[in-house]
Amino acid sequence: MKALSTPIFWTTATAFLTLAASCTSNSQSRTIAQPLQAEPPTIQEAQPSSQTTPPVISQAPGQTNSPNVQRLLTTKQCPGCDLRGANLQGADLDKANLQNANLQGANLYRADLAEANLQGANLQNANLIDADLEKANLQQSNLQNANLQRADLEDANLQGASVQGANFQGADLEDAILPAGVIRDR
């Protein structure tokens, strides 16, 4: 009797997990049965590896090899540049001059913007997850709906910045000058 009940159990369990997987409409609420579906990982699902991979640096469709992106990466100087939708993931932009630049919707995931001049820059809807913005000048910048999760904003100046809808979850704001002029000490 035991020999017959084990295959029935596995058949029932497999059917249940398949049914549960097909009922899930949100891709981020996957069950353990989901790996049976061969989907490539997305950026959100990717785990950090010990290997160093080169940063992905390109432009949004239609703006490939933009002279402004090339200029920024070569000289770290691009004040007032139109960099809307630029993919600057992992770019080394420490001490870059991006004053009044338009970076709306730009991907700056894990970018190094330490001590960068972003005064008056438009970073609306930008992806700044895990970006290094330590000692960055963000005065009068537009950070509306920007994603700054886990960003390092230690000693950054956000005085006068527009931050409505911005996500600062897990961000390091130690000694940062916040939009209302308040310094946050930890």
C-alpha cells in the first residue's frame, strides 16, 4: 500500500504546484515551483556575483552612441547636456560636472557620482539604485519619482531639491543636507 501512495502524492503535489504557478499573475511573487519555467533573470532578480563585469553604458533606443554620452564618459564634463534615457549603469562619473544636465529617466544604477556636480540637474524618474552620491551637489535638482534605494548620499547637498515621490528606502543620508536645509546626523 505504501508503494502506491507515494506516486499518488507526488502526482498530486506536482499538479498543485503547477496550478499555483499558473494562478500567479505577479512575476515578483514566484513560488518555488516557478523555476520550471525557463525565464531569463531580470535586473531585479540578478544576484551580485564575485566576478567584475564591465558597466553597461549606452543610450536609449534612437540615441545610440550619443556624442553627449561619449563626451561625458571621456571628459566627465557635460553641463547642460541632454542625457534623457541614457544608460549609464555602473559608470565612473566621480567628480563629473553635470550641472543643469537633463538626466530624466536615465539609468544610473550603481554609478559612481561621488562629489559630482548635479546642481540644477533633472533626474526625474532616474534609476539611482545603489549609486554612490557621497558629497554630491544636488542643490536645486529635480529628483521627483527618482529611485534612490540604497544610494550613498552621505554628506550630499540636496538643499532646494525637489524630491516628491522619490524613493530613499535604505539610502545613507548621514550628514546630508536635506531639501528643507536640515542636516541629518546618525
